[in-house]
Amino acid sequence: MNLIILGATGGTGLELVRRSLVHGHSVTAFVRDPNRLEEFRGRIAIKKGDLLNRNALAEILQGQDAVLSGFGPRVPIAKADAHLLEEFATVLTGAMSDAGLRRAVIISTAFLFKDSIIPPTYLIGKLFFPTVVADSAALEGIFEVSGLDWTIVRPPQLTDTTFTGKYRVRLGHLPRMGFKIGRPDVAEYFVQAASDNTVIRKLVGVSY
């Protein structure tokens, strides 16, 4: 597949690039700072630009089969970024429509699983990360009404561990006792989901 990766210089984004290459896909990364992808030079297409520029993004999306997005604000979240995910979702869904691209796998957060008791993700999110909860909910809402073929992935705490390939997936819910998952394993699920029609327009929980 021709995959375009957004947020490719972040911790999760770098793993999206790595796992996509492992599976033999053709990868394009659209980033502000190409220097941060030096390790992939010659192995992927690196395009410089602004993710929040709809016209520029739509141009890059031409000819792609799917978007994999690990994009998100830096933590702690600055006041200026309080609505960053909402703005990003608005731009991306518009650019995808402009480019005629339908498939996207997007990262969100397990804080939005209101029925998760152990761990109590929604309660923790509302108490300690209200900005993340509100902005992530806005992002999801924009995709849900877009008419596109999206899959939204809601992982719990992300860790910088090595790839295991051993993780659990649950549609519409966080896997029970799902406290953590490594970024490489989240990325593996993204790559698998990109070609999985059974998870189109689904919310997915992934964890160890």
C-alpha cells in the first residue's frame, strides 16, 4: 500500500514509519522538520509542509491508499494547542475529501472509554487531562460525520518499549485491565488496520 504518515517525527509516528516499512509498504511522511527523519533517508519519501494547511495536505494525499496519523500535541499541552486536534481533524478530513482519499487510521485516547472501570480511564482523563479529553472528543466527532472510511484507535498509556506483537484488540471498548501498550505495538495495529475493512468506522481499544 501507499501509506502517508502524519505526525511522523513523534514517538508513535516514528514507529508507524518503522512498522510500515517492515511490512513492505511505500511510505510518505509529511513533516515540518525533515531532519528528524534522517534515519529513513532513501527508504521513504519525505515531504516538508504544514499539516494544518489544507491545500498543501491535499496535494500530498494524491495517490495515497491510506493515512496513518500519530499526530498529537506535545505534553504538557500549551494553551495555544488546546484545540489543535480539532483543527487538525477539520483540515485532514477536508484535504482527504479534496484528494479523493477515503481511508484513515487515527490515534485518539483511551480516556474517552466511559465504560472502562479498571482502569477508570474516563474519570482519570476528566480529572487530570480535561483538555486532552475535550480536544480528542472533538477530533473523533469530526471524523464520525465526515463520511470517510476511518478507524479511530484509543490506546491507554503509551510506553517506549520494544516490539512484541502481543497485544489485545477490542472493538468499542478498552481491553479489560488494559493499562499500557508500547508504541511499536500500537503502530503494528495501525498498519494491520489500514487494510482491514472490518474496522472501518469503528472505535478500537488496544492494549497489552
